[in-house]
Amino acid sequence: MPKNPPESMQHHPRQSLNRDARELDRAGDRDRHAPASAIRVPAGLVVLVGPPASGKTSFVRALIESGQIDAEAVVSSDAIRAELFGTSPTQAEPDAADARIFEERDRRIVARLATGRSAVAESTNVTPQARQRLIAIAGRLNAPVTMLRFDPDVTTLLQQYTERGRTDLTAADVHAYAAAMARDASADQLRSEGATAVHDVPGRHQATTPAEAAARFSFA
């Protein structure tokens, strides 16, 4: 990575001051409305870790709706896939498509971290290999890494998968992701990989709505 962000990431000084003022105003609003006991998440890379249908998207949506984060902060591999290839999986070879998707994801994350803004990496990230790529990006930009774990029991996970009617995954796929989560994504494992902080996000299995879960955090 170059020492300075590329020209496309640089801003006119007055624009930067205005943007920084707006960011401070939003941060102040978030702090005033956040409970005193809320878990503070510093500006940096936020990595969501959990199987499909574990509640990551609902949680992120609740954060946006409550003003905790801006929609632009969320970098979703599924959203990028839809942007690049639409809904048809036959528009590109799987390996080539995945390479393009994650290259674009990394580019968007770098663009935000390089200017001191937070980036929320919304994908499953249940394997060490997937997380290593993200941790390396944050390391190059000296950004802290907060990992948020979504780990419902398998019964709840399958119920949520069924409710969402996803056709790109099978129940067997969901079981496989859940097994990988149990095997490779414990809180201790995430810390050993370089996470600055690790927090579990409650969900339906703790009788917690996405809005209630979002209110337990305060994002810088």
C-alpha cells in the first residue's frame, strides 16, 4: 500500500473540515442516545462473523435505522455480488466471480479506513482464511479490528434460514457454516488472530430483537 491514500481518496481541505464536523456531530448524537453501559466500538474495521441467516444483516439494518452507523459504512459481499453479477449465478465462473467480489470489497474497505472512517465487513467470515485477509488490510492502515460474533444455536439458525426463503443456500450449507463457526471462530480464536476486541451479538435465541441488540453498542 502507498504511504498516502491515492488522489481519489483525498479531499479539498474545506470539504474535509465540513465532513469532519458532520462526523463529529453524528458521533455526538450517537453518544447522547447510547446507554451508559453500551459497548464502545472504536472507528476502524468491524468484522461480522457468523453463518448465513444468523442475524448479521438484520443487526446492521438496525444500526443504520438507529443512526449508529451510516449505510455507506457497510461493505457487504452479497450486495457487491448483486451489483456485479445480478441474481444469476451463471453470469460468471464462481472462482472468477468471487475474486472480483472480494477485490471490490477490499477496495471499498481500504477507501474508508484510509480516511479514518469505519468499515463494517458484512460476510460470513467463519474461516481463519477469510478473516486473515481483512486483518491484513486493517494492519496496513493501523486500524483497530472489532469482531462481532453471531452464533445462534442450530435450531434457531435453521428456523431463520427457512423464514428468509434463501434459494442460494441449502440447509446442508447452513449446517456446514455452523460447523465451521463452532470449529474456527471462538472468541479466543479471533483474539489470537489479531482482533482488538471480540463481542457476541445477542439474537432471537436470547429473546433479543435486532433493535435491542443494536442498542447495546455505540459506534464511533
